[in-house]
Amino acid sequence: MARELTREEKRAIRALVTKWCANYDRECGCLPLDCECYMFGKCWTGAYCRYFREAVLPLDPALEVSLMTEGPRPDFKPCPICGGAVPADGRMAYCSESCARIALRRQKRDYMRKKRR
Ligand SMILES: [Zn+2]
């Protein structure tokens, strides 16, 4: 089931393309297609530009998750360590095992610092 893209998602797509897409040119738009970037006109999920999906979208993990998930927009919160997508159901505080470990290490370090004073 496709759904309409939110205003935030459209804005994020545009920002990603202008910043990262190797095929995008500020003057000409999409260079291989020789027209406005296909992704700028998207209003619904699904059928993304292949280059965008494979090379540009992964640069924004949270956006990738929300665009690649069909149906109602799932709730994600950003990982406090790397900014990746964490399901907001409260079971996990970080996106991955390694981020959780980094966070734990930081907590310990802060604790030790406070103790020393
Ligand atoms: Zn993370």
C-alpha cells in the first residue's frame, strides 16, 4: 500500500538529492534524464529513482526506513549515538548493539569523572 509522502519527507528527499546525488546538477536537474529530478516530483511512496534508492537514500537511515516501509508511517526516533532509526516502541534505546555499547561506555566514563571530583 502506497501512502502519501509527508512534507518533511519531501523536504528531506530534496535536501538529500541536492546535496548527494551524483546525477543532480543545479542548472540542469537530473543529468542522465535531462530533466527535473524525478524524486522532486514524488508525492507517494514506492517506485523511487533507483540511483536515489541505492546510493543516496542510505545516507539518511531514518528517512530510508520510513520511505521503504509501506503502509502507515511507523514511529521512529533517532538513535542518540549515530542518528539511525530506532523503533519507538520503547524496547530499544539505540539502533544497534554497537551503539548501545558506545552509550554504556560514555555513561561509565561520565560516572567515573563525577566520582573523582
Ligand atoms: Zn545508532
